[in-house]
Amino acid sequence: MGTDDTTFTLTRPVYGSVARSPLTVGGRISGVDESIRVQVRQPSSRAPLGTSCCTPAGGSGQPWSASVSFKGAEDAVLTVVAATGGHIAEVERFTVTAVRTG
């Protein structure tokens, strides 16, 4: 599970790893004046378990990193979602991965 994109990646945490709060999230991004929002979600909840906003980023293949605290994890698997946008639409690009609760 995950996304395959060359201009916005989510490489940390590693797919399938055990997640603990606070969770360090990161990857690489290409773009101008980006603002990255991160959410930790679980299938059984409508609302995110935790959110981090608005990590500034930009350039060509530049690293980005954020820390997101979360609570209330009950499902065995969590989804980590990073999104950027705001130039044309609220979400213009996104990347996801899955982690395990531990």
C-alpha cells in the first residue's frame, strides 16, 4: 500500500513499521511554496487521530519532515496521509502509507 510519485514522497515511517506517538513523518518534495499537512487515521474512525499542519517545503527533491502526535488508536493498522495544496485546490497532491499499532 502506498503511492508512487516522483515529486512528493512519504518514506518515513517505513511501510508496515510500528507507529508510536509522536510519529516522525517525512520524505521528499518538489514544488514552490508548499505547505504539508499530515494526518494519522484509522479505518474505524471518521476523524483523524492526529494532525500536523503546515510544514513549509519547496525546491527540487528537497527533504521534508514533520512530527504528528496522535491518540485513540484501536485498529491494528493506521494510515499516514501527507497532503499539499492551496494553489488551485485544497488538496493538489497527496501521499500515503500504512503502519501498525504497537
